[in-house]
Amino acid sequence: MDAAWAILMGLTIASSIVTYYFFRPVGEGGPPKFVSLEGKDFYDRDASIASSHTKRLVLIIVVLIVLAFAVKGFLVPKSFGQDGFYRADALVESSDREPRHMTSESCGNGSCHKYEIDDLALGLHFKISCISCHGAMGHSRTYGDVHAEDATTMQNGTCLECHQKLTGRPANVVPQVDMAAHQREYAYESGEGCIDCHSKHNLMLIDENAADRKEGGQ
Amino acid sequence: MTELSRRSFIVTTSAAAMSCGLASYALAGAGEEHTYEFMVDPSKCIGCIHCVKACILENDVPEHNFRTWIERYTFKKDQTFIVESPNGGLDGFGEPDVDPKDIKKAVFIPKLCNQCDNTPCLQVCPVGATYMGPEGLIHIDSEHCIGCGYCIQSCPYGARFYNHETGAADKCDWCYHRISKGMVPACVEVCPTEARRFSIDGSDPLIASEKNEGNTRGLRQSIGTEPKLAYLGLEEKVR
């Protein structure tokens, strides 16, 4: 691209100079003759000086152009302008980054977590991606490369991120509980976690007495 | 004679310019291109902030900066409304500072780059570090960016920020590293309620049909930025 530019610009400038040289106004004599200064013809002397000045000017212009292209080639990054006014390689670079959040299917690849996937599909959480609750395992900046350990240290907070009663949270999309009221209703101790009653993936009630407790039983 | 010189000069120069234009057109490469569509359904957003967290992790977003964030619009009965986004939503929304009796409606609005077709951020970049890719998405070349901040100021949606770790402007690119591999963006992947939907070459036909039925609109359409990001059934007042 740059080479094409340089050649075309060079041709443009050269042709303009040639055109000027042959058709410039030089009085009656037409294009000047090249004569040495030692020659006796004093009338041609002025023309000769003018021609040497032109040559110098042309030289300076050519040097400047070459310099400009050298500087441009040095400053403009590779592949810039290939597809538009940007570095074409940048697009490749930004698509080359590795994804960190994987799909639920990839958790079941090689049947590693096939059980959990099937279990999750049983309950109303079936649409939720594993990583929505578990985070991008092994990529977490805070947890480093923890994998299994990470999965079993989930607190009530994770459930409440979605299930806490909140202004603006649409009740038709997610069933909500007020933590304190839920606790009061089912009369459980604050130490008890959500997953002590709601089975972690399929959401079935583990604590069979839980429903009875509401009636003030137990 | 002077006449001729000028004419030939103009002719040669314009011929050169034209061939330059043609050459650059011919050299432009054609890659594999997809159509991407993103639709947000605020009526399904439960404000769990999992998208914000996933985005930060996926894209190494520095603290207190956001490529995507959640705002809560609380509309009051007296026609006014308040907008909150405590630390992009990460600090938890809690209850709004309004008497619950005065609240008419409250809704969570996920925000991210709108990928405008007629975007101001592209026009102000002095070095070509922010650009529209062949698929119409706006990208940032963080290597080439000089961090002048013009684009950050020009974005009417406040979607851009200065990334102190890379020394460049930064914003959501709809997880281009994922969608170019056929995956959905990280925020869409973790969304539990399908409040964010993404379609690659029409993989989610609902987006196109909602768009065709005219149920969607972009943010601040009156300013003519022509955002590609579609919001489904958006409240009139949401900007």
C-alpha cells in the first residue's frame, strides 16, 4: 500500500516537474539550452542559472518527500489502513483472546459434571448457566486456580443475589423471599443455609419437615 | 503555454489520486462476516448483577470501571424518577430512598455499549484506534490508542472509560473474542432470566421478530446515533 502510494506520488511529482520544465514561460527563446558558464553566450547565462536553481529545488523536494515517507513508514503501525482507517491486526488480536466463562455443556464434557447437569435440569433452575452461580472457575482473580473447593463454599448470599426481595425485581420472573420473614416462617436457625432445605441443584425440599414447620409444628 | 502546464498538472494529479483510491479499494480484505444482534428485556432483569461480575472477570475490567452495569429506575407517582447504580450495581441496590407508597414502578436497566451505526466516538479518534470492524461493531485498538479521552467524552451513553491498566480507552465490544468463536457474550451466558439475549446470524429468531414488530427501541434515539443494541418495551423516560 505504502509502496503504491510512493510510486504514484513520485510519478505525479515527476510528471508535473517535466511538464513545467518544458512549458514554463521563458520569453521568446523557448526551452533554454544547456550551456556552460564559460561559453560566450551571455544571453543564455540567466536561463542556465534558473535551471540550476530549479534542479536544486527539485532535489530538496524529493529529499523531503523521501524523508516524509520514511517517517510515516516508521510511525504508522503494520497493517494499518489495510481494511480501513485502523490497524487490521487489532481486530484479529481482539478476537484471539481466550474466553473465560464457559457454557454449561462444556462442564459436562467428558461427562465430568453430567450428574449436576441432569440434576439441575430437574428443577426450575434449568435455564441457569452453571457459571452464573459458580463463577468462572479457575479464572477468578480472587480465587486463583481453585476448582472443586470453590464449588462447595457457596453461602446464602449467592441465592439471595437473585432471590432477595427487592424494589424493581419483577416477581413474575423470580420468586422472592425476604430473608428474615422466610426464616421466621419456616422457623429455622440463622446457621441453616438455603441448601439445607432446598436441594442445591434440583431445588427439591430436602428437609421433609420444612413444610410442616410452617404450621407451627415440629 | 502556461495554460497547458496547469491543465496537464491537474490531469496527472487527479489521475494519480484516482488510481490511489482504486488501489486501496482493491486491497481491502474480505473476511468471514457475521451479523450480531443483542436485545435487552428490562422487564426480565432481576438485578442480580451476575452479568456485571462476569464481565469484569471476562474482560479484566479494573475496579470502579464498567463495560456493563445495571441502573435502577424508580418511577414515582408524581411523574419524577430516580436513577441509581451503586458502583455499577456491585454494592447492592437495597431499597430506594423513597417512601414505598410513592413508588409507581421500578425497573432494572442493563447498560452496555450500544454499538451505534452513526457513532460519535469513531469520528473523534485522532489516530484510528477506535474503529468500526467489517461487521459493524465498534472496537478499540488498545495498543494504538494514545489515551487522549476524546471518545470517552463523546459517548452519549457513558459507555467508555479510561483503563488505567492498559493506558487506553476501553468499552464493551460485545465480547468480540467470544462471539467471533460462536459463543455468546459472558453477560448473556450468565443471565439467569434471559433478560439479555444474543443472536449470531439469526440463532435467536425472537430478536429479529421483536425488532420487526417494532417492540424494541434504542436508547436516546432522538440524538441520531442509531444504536444497534435493542431494548424491548422500554419505558419512555429511560435514557
